[in-house]
Amino acid sequence: MLTSVQTPGSPEAARAALQAGAVPLGGGTSLMARLNDRAGGDLRLVSLRRAGLSGIDVQGDTVAIGAATTLADIEDDARLSYLSGCVRSIASPPVRSLATVAGNLFVPQPYGDLAAALLALDAELDVLGADGARREPLERVVTDGLRAGDLVTRVRFAAPAEDTFRFHKASRRRLNSGSIVTVAARITIEDGLVADIRLALGGLARRVMRAAGAERVLLGAPLNAEVVARAAEADVIEPFDDAYASAWYRARVYPVHLRRALLGA
Amino acid sequence: MPSTIVTIELNGTDRELIARPSTTLLSALRETFGLMGAKRGCAQGGCGSCTVLLDGRPVVSCLIPVVTVDGSAVETIEGLADGERLDDVQQAFVDHFATQCGFCTPGMIMSATALLNRKPDPTRQDVTEAICGNVCRCTGYEPIITAVLAAAERRRGDPAVPTPTVPTPTVPTPTVPARPAPTEAEV
Amino acid sequence: MARVTPIDTAYFKGERAGDFAVIGSAVPRSDARGHVTGRTVFFEDMTLPEMTHVKIHRSTRHHALIDRVDVSGALEVPGVLRVITHEDVPNNWYTVLRLIGVGPDDEPVLAEDRVLYRGEPIVAVVAETEEAAREGAARVAVGYTDLPAVLDVEEALADGAPIIKQAGTNHFVYEGHHCRRIRFGDVERGFAEADRIIEGRYSSSPIEHAPTEPTGCIVVPQGDGRLRIHTNTQAAFFTLDNTALILGVPPTSLRVVGGTVGGGFGGKVDVIVEPLACLAAMLTGRPAKYVFSRAEEMQVSSPRAAERISIKDGVMDDGRIVARKITLYVDAGAYSRHSPYGTTKAAAHMPGPYTIPNVHVDAYCVYTNRTPSSAMRGFGVTIGDFALESHMDHVARELNMDPLRLRLKNAYRDGDMKAHRKIASGTALVEVIQSAADLVGHDLPPEYRAMSSTERSEG
């Protein structure tokens, strides 16, 4: 049962509450849905809504987004238009008004499409821990998690050069549906060959994952259907069954959606 | 379980309530203030029946501990009409048969209102996206989308808007007090 | 309004007497104003002092014996007022259709010594708050011995299948028969005379109504000792009478207040929440609310039955269907609810809106360890129509014949005897097909244009 909900006014106060055993509450779109339906032991929450963690800062190519910034805020920010397709593919407007950036990094799959996009953008996290502030690559955090009591305060990444960011999500319905397969990529082509590639996948494992094998196949190669088909075979994926799709189906259509993400058809 | 006094600006008026940690904005609206327009359809943020505006944004009120929105402005379906005069979205829903069982209607209208507040001239696709979190099992959505587009035209005062051919209902609408929650004595 | 299609007056001229003022025009809904203002009162739209909340501990097994039920954990939860087990239910066994003579009573309100489906209610917990009720329900401990589960209709009827029903058969018994049967003409002779035999097999999965408003009710004890039941039932009198029988009280001691349903589609005609909410109100002397969570609505509210239908047609090369044999299985799930009736409807609906001289139907109402199915929009008929019309298209392809002409040739006419011995009247299928052909620009030769549902020409 929910025994308390704190609303600290600063990141430090929020972190102290986490350290004392409270659970962080971002937009609540995943956690509150669970609490509304299921019994469980006593639980204390610390809401990040008033902790001064919202806001989007763009300085040249450097982007910093506060952890409690909502998906709706990102959707509305013209400077982040390359993320618009990703964000609008997530849930619905009344959910996006609540759901936060940091929350999206930790939701169970097949959600977490923004996390896949940020992984492809090689994002880093500002983390406030018992030993003070530090920076962690998102890739390490999605794999290993954080220490108990750690608080993500900000997500940082370099804005992708124009037309180098791709996001493609396959879902049961075009709007408001969990992912079957999500592909996010930062890709640069020079002289007909892939000069830079960073590829992240959703829906194909219990966490968003980097497709390092596919990146190796693609790097330095021409971007065509044959190469992309080989790239789709290059990673160990561990898809799962859920209400949206079977593991078999996810594995079966991943090559199709990798192709659509990278080649557009 | 400690309770907290929370203040929200509810349909333009400051209101206070005593909230437990588990009190959601939805349960505060319904059980404390007796505003029964927002519905509980899933308590999962999935059906949109509980949609209200929080500081101008559409939100699923079932997922919000009300103590976290102390000091915020909340608008609900009950705040739209001016007395017995329906607002443009409400009237368009009546005129275009955008209601059937009525359970999704308040949430649907609040999502539509949020859209029109930000985008007075939406496309059909904009409307579809705006209501994609509001589940309607009766209508098939088409009359709803048509109604929202008609409301947009009406709000813009577009002279090309035809006057609805459907007359206002002749059945007298019972005059209900502003807080329509039935009390034990009424029901 | 413009989008209302005007009445097509080209057909049935002689039958239209008087002016229709309403049909074909747009009439404002009398309830729309309440809906758009949020003033329409649904069952849950009331707050009552001293309201209690009911949550259920449900089976985690498809089929099992219950060895042990321990409610002590639930009673320790602060706010839990009491638990309800089958021993508290005055008449625990029922079937909703007993009101029209269908039996036996095959379903317990709360499980006794066994469970027949995952999600079957075992213990109800009544508490001061919804959270406490939920917590209490979670803390009920049940010990099971698993039994083999039957999850497929044909496996349920196979030799050696475990018998899951205490009545002794995995199928409903229709007046001593293993299925609902239709026998018309001589189907084997029809097959022998046919130019060709065309067979098909069709199946469907259960379909959940997913009403936006979950199934639920609020029961309020009255000063005069009666219980007032605010419910979103689609079947007020079914609910009243079944609840009275379960509670062992005269129907006059209950009052059902309903009529406003936040989406039903047939999913709110069973009597599930009211008896337990009434018991909770009787045992505590306080108002009681029992409403499904969305997960319960998906898992345990009865869906449309899954069906499996085999069709064997004897067909002449000119398109006349001279014999049709149908074997149909309705998956009732664990308990009867409305499925014995739905299966009868399914049988009577065969062979579809076609006049076929030789018809043979075996329609089985089958029990499995799945969520009990029940009513949903046109239940018993809808899936049958899917199968029949899919099969008509299949026959048309096999004959390389226009599917509309195949249907016109076989369409029933006014005055035809249907397979279940009813005279068809007001059929209009011929005219509907003709009109549909016009609307989509589909050519029909003059002899098909000349057909009429009111007279049978040689087709």
C-alpha cells in the first residue's frame, strides 16, 4: 500500500529520499498503473515533479534534457524535431503529458522507445549518487542499472547532424501501441559507404539493446538491401512473447523493419 | 498514513481537500468534489475516460497522486458549459451524434478541447492523434472526429459552417446543481 | 442530416403505408446532453458514506481440486471487514437460464472443492477501502491439487477425455441428446445426387467485449430492509431474479436501478457482481461496491464463445446447393451461462438465409477449462454467419461463379420452410443483394435482376 508520497523541491532532497528507501515517481504512467491494480507491500514514493528536474537546454549541438521533462515537452520543442516521430509513437497525448524522459529509460519492454532513440544518440546521464554527481553512459545504465539511491537528473547527447537520425517502430496500431520492433539509428553515409553508424533496438530483448554486430557489418559497407539483411543476422536477439506479438513474430520481422528503418522501404 | 491538505484550482475556483498518499486526482475529483464526469475505465492510463486538463495539458487523472499536483489548475468536463449553454465542442458532439453509451465522452471532449486550445485549425489526422488515447467501443470514432473538426470551425467562427440541421433537444434537460453527485437522498 | 442514407423506395412499394417521419431522418439523442456535460449518472457515479469494497481471490489454475483455503492473512489486513466463502452463500449453485427452465445449476457463486477455470472466484474480501480489499484478497492462501485441463472443444468430446463437469458430460445435454440437432430432408441422398461436394472448416477465438466501463454494482441497504442495487447490468430482471434465488430472499426484497450502461455489447447480461455485493452489504449492513478491474474484465468476464464449424455442401454445377451438413462446436468454457441457448440459436440459424432441401446440423455446447463464455452481439449467429458466408465465397470460387449470383440463386424466399420448420417471411435478401450490387456497380444479368423475395421463379 502507498504509505507516503513526497514531493521534494530539489534534486538533492529527492536523492536523499531515494537513499532512505523511497521509490522514484516520474510521470507515474507505468508505476501508478501497477499500483492501481495490484496488491503489494508498503511503498513510499518520491515524486520528481517539483524537484527542479524539468527543462530542455540546447547549446549548439549539445542537448541536455532534465530527467523529469515530459514527453509532451519534447514533442513541442522544435529544436528536437528529430525526436518528434519517436515521441509521438509513444502512448497517447494524455499519457505523454505525464510520462518523463528518465521514466522512459527504465520502463519494461516493449515500452521505452525514447530510450532506444537516446541509446542510438549515444546519450549520457547525469547521475546524483551518494558520492555526488557523476556521468554515466546510457548504454551502461540500460544494461547494468543504477545503484540503489541513485537519481538520474539529466540526459545529455549531441544533436544528430541533419538527416542522420532514423527512427522506425512497428506496432499493432499506428498510434498508441507498444513496440513489436523498434529501430533507432544514427547513420552517416560518405562516398556511398556507411561512415558512422550507431544502432539501437527495442522489442527484441528484455531491455533496449545496442546492435553492435549490425553496426560492424554496416560500417564501411554500401547501404543496400543485401548488406542490411546481413546486418539483421549479426546480433543475438532475445525477443519475448507479449500481448502485442510473439517472440517468433518479432524475430521474423526484425530484418524487415531494420531494412525499412535504414533504407526506407 | 499521513494525510495532506492539497489545493487545486478546479474549474477556476481554488478548492482544498485532505488527501491520503493513495488519493489520485481522479478519486479526488469524483469522491471529494463529486465531479463524476471523469470516469474510471481502466485505472491504467489506457482508456482515457478519466482525461482532464492539468495546467492546460490533457492528462489521465487516474495515474496522478493528487498530492503531487498541489497548486495546479485542473479543468474538467463540468467546467466547459456556461450554465445551460454548451460549449462548441459539447454542442458539436451532440449535433454530430458523437456519443453513444456516453462513458468515454467526457474524456474524449477534454482531449479534443486540449487539441483545439493549442491548434485551432487541426487536420483530420491531428484529431485522430489527439484522441488516440481515448477508447470508444461504440461509435467507431468517425462521428467523433467529424464533431471535433466541426467544433474547430465553429470556434473559429467560420462563416462557411452550416447551421446544424438537428434542432436542440426538445426534451427538457433537468436542471442539475453544479455539483451533480447524487447524494443518498437523491438516488 | 446529409449522412443519413435516405430510404430506398424502389422496393416493396405496396408494403409502405403512411409517411415515415422518423425513419431516414436524424433525430437528436435524448441522452446526448447528459453525456457531453458529464451529468449522465452511471452506476459508479455516487459516493456513499460507509461504502465498503469487494475484491476477489481467484483461481490461479485451469482445473484443480481445492485442498485448503486459508483466509487468516486477509483478516489481518487493516481495514478488512470480513471474508465471504461459498459457505456464506445461501444458494451457491445456479445457472442464469434456470429462469427459463434450463438446467442443471452448474456454476457455484464461489468455488467449493474445485476450480474449473483460471480466474474462478474462490473468496470475496470486504474492506473499508479498495486497497485494503485488494491486499486482503491477495493474502488469501489456497492449496490446490492440479487436475488435467481440457482447453479444446474437440479434445473435450474425444474418447478418454477427462470429464470436467460434475454432471458427467463435457457437453450440455439437450433433451437427452448430446447436441442440438436439426434434421431436414435427407442430407446423404442430397450428397449422392449432387454434382460435387465442397467442404470447409472455420474457427474463431473468444472475443472480449472490452466495454469502456467495467462490469460492477453498488448495493445500498435500505431502511426498510431491502437492498437497492445500482448496476450496469444489461438484464435487470435476470439480475433481480437470479440474485434473489442465490440469496434465498423474495425478489421483492431487492430493487435494481439500472439502464445506464457504459458499453455492454452483451457482456453485462450475466449475473456475476450483484450476488456477492448484496451478500457483502447484508453481512456488513453497509453499502458495498464490487467492480471489475480492467484485468478482471479481460480475464474473467465472459467473452463471445470460440466456435469451430465444419460445413459440407452438396452442390450442382449450376450453383444450386442441394445438401448442407454442419457440425458446430460452441466453447462454453467452464460453465453454461448463456451458451446452451446460444448453441440452440446457432443450430436454428443454419443453413443460413438459403433454401436448401436437405440439411443436417449437429451443434454442440461444449465445456472446457476456459473462461465461461456468454452473450455478445448476435451470439450463436455471428460466427456461424462468418463461416457460412466464407463458405459461400469458397463454393463460388470452386464453381467459378459470381458470389452474388450464387447467393441470389440459393436465397430464401417468403413462404419457404426453413430447416428448423419455421416459415420464412419478410426475407428481403434478394432485394438487399440487388441493391448492394447497384451500390458497388456490380453487374447482374436480367434474370437475376428480375428475382424477387416474394415469389420464387425458376433460378
